[in-house]
Amino acid sequence: MPQPNDATVLVFGPFNADGIAELERRFTARKLQKRDLAELPEAERGAIRAVAVAGHIPNDAIDALPRLEIIAHFGVGYDGVDAAYAASKGIAVTNTPDVLTEEVADTTLGLLLMTVRELGQAEAHARAGHWEAKGPYPLTRFSLRGKTVGIMGLGRIGLAIARRLEAFGLTIAYHNRSRRSDVSYTYHDTLAGLAKAVDILIVAAPGGASTDKAVNADVLKALGSDGIFINIGRGSTVDEPALIAALKDGTIARAGLDVFADEPRIPAELLALPNAVVLPHVASASRDTRRAMGDLVADNLSAWFAGEPLPTPVPESVKAGLTRAKVS
């Protein structure tokens, strides 16, 4: 079993700077500027036992690293890694849950307030001198008072959001693949049913095939003309053209979005809409939180090379028994 400082970790494309510094402190880090193995000579590929990645690594890149043992993903959502495919090849996958939960939940409430109370537009009104020249910013159409909020995806982050919403005095309902036994919130077994029952729909679900375009035209229609949509999960969970159409024609009232289908590209039609608030995927983007995420990536790799249990293996790896390296 190699010692951590003898192990070579391939940093597959863009990665958090503090995270890279921690990897370099513990390992030999080989950095790629792009997510493209063309930058890595064939002669070096056999030395790679671990990959650190923030985002997507294709299966052909996994196949091209013959001694790869572990992929440590920077982020809680790991849909950019085919964890089942990796497991089939005996490669463990880890992610970074918990350390970003509270930050993402905080940002969700900020995005919700921006969307409901039009705070970004109100700030622009003040900065442009319109308050003095034209009078107060118009009264907002919506308030959070008396609203019911539905959460799609009541996992770690969804629960943290729900706790905050309770403190705001709001009624909460949710949709998951199955009902939770540890909460008293109203459960809806379909997403359309949840959307119809609430004023505000928040998506905190992961990406992947099971949630792809789950928020479609029918769900948006069920949310209704006074409905408000918030997405801090994954852009893939939403049919983006249907959302743009719904915002344009009044099928729903407003949307607040931190994630998009083809990041960092945001459709021009969406950017032009006055009833959409857009953020550049910043839900966990504080240095404190990103540093903690980077540390957890490195912790998983350190544990693997030490033959210790992985702190945060993904379910596919757990199912395959890939929770610690085999000591040879």
C-alpha cells in the first residue's frame, strides 16, 4: 500500500484553488487544465491511482487510466461521475456531503427572498437614483406571508432548507421517491401533486436519469400563475425551454435559479426575463465551505491510501463493497 505522499492524484480539469493546495500538501498532484486526458502522456497514465474531479469525468477517461482505484468528487451531487460504471470496474467514488449543506440552505433562502420580494431590482432602483428621482420602488406583488412551500428532494439539503422555512413561519410539503418517517411535513407521491398544492416549489434534488426534466410543462402548469419556482439542485431537473415559456406566458409568476442545463451558458431568453432571478451557481460558493469540501476530498483519498474506511463513499460504491482499499 503506497503512502499518501507517494501517491499520484490526477486533478481532472478545473478545481478549487484551496482544494488543490491541500492535495499538493498530501500527495503528488498532477493537474490538467481541461477535462481532457490528451494533456496527460500515455507514459504517465499508469501512475495514476486516484482522480480528484469537480464535475464530469467521462467513462472513456476512466478506461484510459489502467491503475485507477478511486475517484474523489468535489461536490455533493456526483452525476458527472458514472459511479455504477466505476463500481463495475472496482473503482470507488466519493463525494462531499454535509460540509456544504448549511451554506446551500442559506443561499436558498436568500434566493427565495430575492425572487419573492424583488430585492435585486429594488437595489438597482436605489443605485440608479430612481428613489429620489422617481419615487419609491413599487410594492412587490408577492410576500412570503401565509405561503406553502413544496420541496422536491428532502435529503440533507432539503431538510436544512425546511428548518429555515419553519423559522419563517411557512407551511412545508415535500416530494421524494418515498415518504420519510422522521418528518411531519405533508408528503405528495407525485411532483405535479406537490406543485398543485403549494405556492412555492423549491428543487433541492440531485441530477441524474431519475430526475431529468422532472419539472416539465405539466408541473409548471400545476404550480400556477401565482406560483414561484426556485432551483438550487441541478439544471438537468428542469425542462428549461418549458420554464422559459411558462415565465413568458404567465403560466407561473417568477423563478429564482442558481443552476442551469448547460452551465455556464444561460439562455439569452432567460436572462431577458424580468420575472427571473439568476445566480451563477454560487449556492456553496464561500471560501470557508469550498475549503471544507476540498479537505473532505483529500480526507477520502488519504483514507483510501492508508487502507482505512472512506469517510463519504457514494451509495454505488457502498453497494459494491468499495469502502476501503484492499491492503496488498
